[in-house]
Amino acid sequence: MLLALSILSCDNSKNKLSNSSVFRYNEHKNIGSLDPAFSKDIADIWATNQLFNGLVQMDENLNVLPCIAKSWTISEDALTYAFVLRDDVYFHKHKLFGSDSTRTVKPADFEYSFNRLRDKQVASPGGWVLNKVHSFNAINDSVFKITLKQPFPAFLGLLTMKYCSVVPKEVVEHYGNDFRSHPIGTGPFKFKRWEENIKLVFRKHHNYFETDSKGIPLPYLEAIAITFLPDKQSEFLQFTQGNIDFVCALDASYKDEILTADGNLQKRYKDNVNMTRGPYLNTEYLAFYMDSEVPEIQSELLRKATNYGFDRKKMMIYLRNGVGIPANGGFIPKGLPGYNASIGFTYQPEKARQLVKQFKNETGDPTPKITITTTGNYLSFSEYIQRELEKIGLQVAINVIPGAALKEAKANGKLDLFRASWVADYPDAENYLSLYYSKNFAPNGPNYTHFRDEQFDKLYEQAFTETNNKHRVSLYTKMDSLVMAKAPIVPLFYDEVIYFTRKQLNGLKLNPTYVLDLKQVKKN
């Protein structure tokens, strides 16, 4: 840590840009690769998002917008996408491009980049994004065509992922595996220097193609400086001292220091710090294994009693300082089209008691009991639910196991009731609803509850061929309602993006997919 701070201090003294036009943040989880084909973790995605572009991009409201593709058309059968590329998108300068040190992006570059995603020798974790793609090819010097195996309305959203970024063949093949630390893209910033585990620096790409609404070239910043302090408390200390500009998420080590119990900024920080929060596409929940032979798990009465039996709002205030949205809707999180706040469960303890009493009368079991399996990180949530459910007559045991063991056990149907979360792979409600499609039973798919419903399956399959967005969203809400009617899960809360910035910073926006976009950020 001392070494990292020393280097940061040295840079500050030599380069006045550090105080005026450099965005500084810390990445405590480190960065594994700057190759977009390996942008699996948030830390890598944040970095590669500054360096690379794809055909399309997503704004903070989850709208898919043009990027390198200035326009596109979709065939009537929803299988063929034809993208028309801009002619003013340049790769970052590199000697391998020859005398001009750069060149424009062509459709053939996307053909190469997508083939690389599929290449088993490359072994990109992002190859799955092309699973529904039949073929792709460069039609000419301006059009790139993609043909799907079946209609898939969420496909444009998939293309916004960093996996689908364009990379230059000559540079990638020159560096091979070392492209991870010698990245050349088209993004608003270009790679400058990386001292692994210490510091990473990007500089402004002066030939970047995007402008703001007034026609001013982007980005505004001159540079990005990333440090790698592994301790969240040290990171927060650096933020309070003004050495970094941005802290994201709320860590237990400092949540009470910066936030009041009801989630507001503490008075002592209001003059120097701004707090921003909004929906994050992550649903935290408990899941019942519907094929369990345990009577309590099989009982819809007790599954609903569990949902009615605790106050989610109070839970969020006590355990998360109010950060997070109590999940009184369905499985689709707030912020995603298809979300409906009225289809879930509210806190109704008397109704929960009646359901438990009805179960006891019908089964003759005077002491029904369930066991929640969780990890240590979520023990406090399980203990809160345990205390509340025991008040309605339902005994609750808690089984704490390591994360890896829980992941394996839930995939193989070894747990009757377990804590889980689902973060969107891509911003479409179909991604959430796939967890309840009967053909996706774990371990061969993400249906960990083994929920099955014939009507749900029909609507799920219908949604793939529905090209009208409004109608498709209506189908999503209906499916979510069908799931909640049988209560195979207990939604706990929908997560929120929360971040803190120095007052000098303007224009920073994080969308619900939790992607850091710095091209329109200014520093006063």
C-alpha cells in the first residue's frame, strides 16, 4: 500500500494533470486482463470499457444506441441483422498499422473479432454470447451482417457486452496472449502504462469519434489513473483525503461512517462528497428446491408464509443502511422492463400465521421446520428472517457453508432452501425468467428451483418471437406473476448501485448493468 501511495504521490508532483483532468479510482479486486474477450469480472469490464467499442452501446436507461454501427436493420423474421458502420472510427495508434500508425475499423475487423470469441484455442469466457448466432460476415467495406439460429429479441443487448468489442487482427496476432497487457482498441481512452498490482494509466484518445450534444469531442478528461489498494477501508481513507475521486458500493467497514441508518449521507461529508444511487440489475433471494421430498418445502402454504412473514423494508434499514430496494415485486428487479411492484409479497404477519396454522392442521405436524443454507456473508440476513419466522410459528435452522460448496450443492439439487442472487448477464428480463423455464433444470441450466409450469413455458417460448417490445414486456410480467403465484422463491431485495464522488466531479453515470463510463465525465 505504501508503495502504491508513494507512486501516486510522485506522479502528482510531476504531473499537474493529476489534480485537474485525471479521474482517479481504486480497484481493490485487481484487474486480470485488458483483453475484452476476457472481460468477465466487473473490474476488467470497467477498464476495457474505456479502451474498446462494439457495434452498439447502452445508455444509463438501458436503451441500445449506435456506436461503431451508425444504424442497423432487422429482417421481418427477426433473424438477420445488418449493421452499417461509421467510416471515422480509428484504432489507437500503433507501429504495426504502418506509416499512418492507425487505420479505420472495417466490417472485416468485426468478423475477425467474433471468430476469435468462438475460437476454442482462445478460450474466451464470452463465447456464449454467440450461441444463438448462425453466421456473421462482412458484406462489403461498410456492412456487417449477423444471422441468428432463432429469433432472440435480447440480441442487441448482448452485443453491448465488452466481449463483442472490435480488436485489430494485426496487433492481436503480434502479441498473442500478451494482448491482455498491450491492448489496442477504439475507445475514448488509450492504454499508457500498467504496473500490475500497483497502478494502471490510460490517456485521452485524441482521435475518438464521438462528440457530446454540442458537438464537442469526447472524452473531456485527459487521463484515468487506477490504483490497486486491496483493502476497502484504505480505499475509503484515500477517498476522504481527496487522493481518489470515486468510491463505489458500500462496504461494511465504512457504511456507518458515511451513511446514516436510513441511508442518507452523514452531515460531515455533505460539503465535499456527492452520493448517487439507483437500481442495479441484481435480485437477492431465497430459493426452494421444488423437487424436494421435505413436506415443508413442498407446501405452497409454507412457501407463501415465508414470503409474508418478515418485513423487507425493516431488514434493509437494519442490515444495509437502507441501500437496496425491498423486493415486494417479483423476480425481475426494479430498473428492468417487466418489473412490477405489485405481484409479490408484502409484510403480513397475521396472514403468515394463518398459513402456518393451516399447514399444521392439514399435516398434523405441530412443529414445522425449514433450514436455510447460506454463506457467511449473508448470515445476518438469514438470522433476521429466522427470528421473524419463528414469531409466526415456523422454526428455522441456518446452515452456513462456503460459497463454492453452496454453488455445487444448489446446482445438483442437494439443498432444500438456499440463499442466491442473480445478476443480469444481459439487460433483458428473459435472462431472469430463464431460471424458471422447465427445459433449463440445473445442473444443465439455471433453473435451480426445478420450477415447472406449462403456461409459463408457453409464454416464455412466445416471447422469443414477439418483436413488439411493449407486448414482449407484458409477457415478461405475466410470467413473473405465474412464478410468484407458486412461490418457489422468496425475493429479499433488488440491489442498488451506490457511489460517492468528490464535488469537483460532474457527469458520472452508472447504469443498472453497473458499467463505468467516463467519456462524459468532467473535473472542475
